[in-house]
Amino acid sequence: MTCELWPCTIIDQEHRDELLANARLIAAAPDLLEVLMEIVATDDAAIAELKGIMGQHMESSDLTVRARAAIAKALGESQA
């Protein structure tokens, strides 16, 4: 078993792997948020276009609703 000295603590390999995985996720977060926002905007545009063509009430998919909630959480906005 190997250990490393990180600021103020000694960690084992399993904890180190978790910290590095978290760091990679944090580093990717801005790109993930940007892509998710583009997907939601594309879905909104498609729904608006279909409403115009079909003249019917259409709702966002459950995935789009969940994506909006994730975006709001990432931006620190309420999900009211």
C-alpha cells in the first residue's frame, strides 16, 4: 500500500483515486454545463417549431426538465 502526503493529511490509494476523479469532474464541469445548455436550447427550439407546424400544445421531455434542474443547480438558482 502506498500513501501520499497531501496538504494536512495522509491519504491511501483509494482516497487518492477518488480525489483525482473528483478533480477531473470539476475540471470538466464548465464544458458539461455548456453542452447541456445547448441541448436544452435545441430541444426548446424543436418544440417551438413543432408547435407552429402542428398547432398543438407540446411539453418538454422529462430529460429536458431534468436537464433544466441540473443547470439551475449548477448555476446556484432555485428550481421553483
